[in-house]
Amino acid sequence: MAAVSSVVVLGGLALLIVSSPGWEDVQRTFFSWEVFRDSFPDVLRGFWLDVKLFLVVEAVVLVLALGVALVRSSRAPALFPMRLLATVFTDVMRGVPVILVVYLIGFGVPALGIAPDWLVEDPIILGGIGLALCYTAYVAEVYRAGLDSVHPSQRAAALAVGLSETQAMRHVIVPQAVRRVVPPLLNDFISLQKDVALVAILGPQEAFRVAQISAASDFNFTPFLAAAMLYLAVTVPLARIVDRQQAKARRRQGHVVPA
């Protein structure tokens, strides 16, 4: 029944699209094999820049976000100024569109005239900083939710066996919190992989920019399809990993996972 319904629904949609009056124009403009074959190598080289930037920013975000989350979760009176700064940082970075942050960092930092030349002359680094700031705020809230989900008895038990507050946080609370938030972390990094394309506004020749230049040269949008396929080649496996992690989490909690 599932197979038959899938064939009927998907086949009906395909037939509706193919039989539409403008299908030939759409096929020629978006699905040209010749244009795809010619543009794909250049788009692939640009996508390699996306992948490298994504991996670096992801590593930076994982570390910085955990630090922000720990500061916000602390209740020490002496850390109140840092908690205030961390709260303002997360509120601002989550409230401003990522593209605006990338734009402001990419063009605002060089305009200050105080940044070193190696930073001013490399828009890839500036774009990476903008992405890292935004996603640090998002991931910090994910971490903080994980820290809050650990029952207070875990901390009390760690202190009872002689661990200090720092040791209890490091060896007991943080490991449990991180394991619980792996699925939402992967969701954030799927979004990050796509948002890496925003550095194109600063000029780097990444996949989207290469596809844009190629499409503008002959008014054919097939290069964008090539870029989309490359992004899907990364994001779809990550999505399946998220599903697997969520299924494992449900099994650990004793829930029945449907086949």
C-alpha cells in the first residue's frame, strides 16, 4: 500500500510538472545537461571552500558555545558581569539575521583600521568570524538546555564523593549534557553548512558565487542546480545521522522506536 500510494502521488506530481505548458522552457533553463557538465567542475572547486570553512567554524563554535553556556549556567556572584555579557551576546546574535552579521563583520572590521592586514585582506576569515559569532549563540543555548536537563542530584552526588564544583561540572554534568544534545547540535550544523554560502557577499569564490557567475554568463540557472546537489550531498547524510541519534536517545529512554 505504501509503495502504491508513493507511486501514485509522486507520479502524479511528475506528470503535472512535465505536462505543464512551460516545462520545456524550465527544462532548458534549469536542467540543461550540457551546462551542468560544463559548470560542475568549477562549482565543485568552490564547494571545497565551503566544506573547509564549515569544518573550521564548526570546531570553533563547539568550543566557544560550551564556554558561553557554562558562564550562563554559573550562579557564582562574582561571575555576574560575565553572565550579563553572555546573555546580551546570545540575545543579539540570535536576534540579528546571519547575513547581516556576516556583512557587518566583513565590511565593518576593515573599516575600523585597527585589524591586522592578514585579517583585513582575507574575507574568508571575516566571513567565518561572522558565522562563528551567530552560531555560537545558537549552540550555546543548546548546550545550556542540556546542562539544565541534568538532574541536580548528579551534582550533589559528585560533591558527596569529594569532587569540587569544577570537577563535578567537568566529569559528571558536562558529559551527560553533551550526550543529550547531540541531535539538536547536528541540526544546527546542518544549518551552518548551508549558511556558509553567505560569505559569498564578501567576494570569495565559493560554490554559490561560482554558480551565480556561471549562470549570469549565459542566463542559464543550471549551475545553481549543481550547487544545490552538492549541498544536499552533505546535508542529507547529516540529517540521517540526526535521525539515528534521536532513535538511539529514545531507545535509551525506554521508548519504542517504529521500524
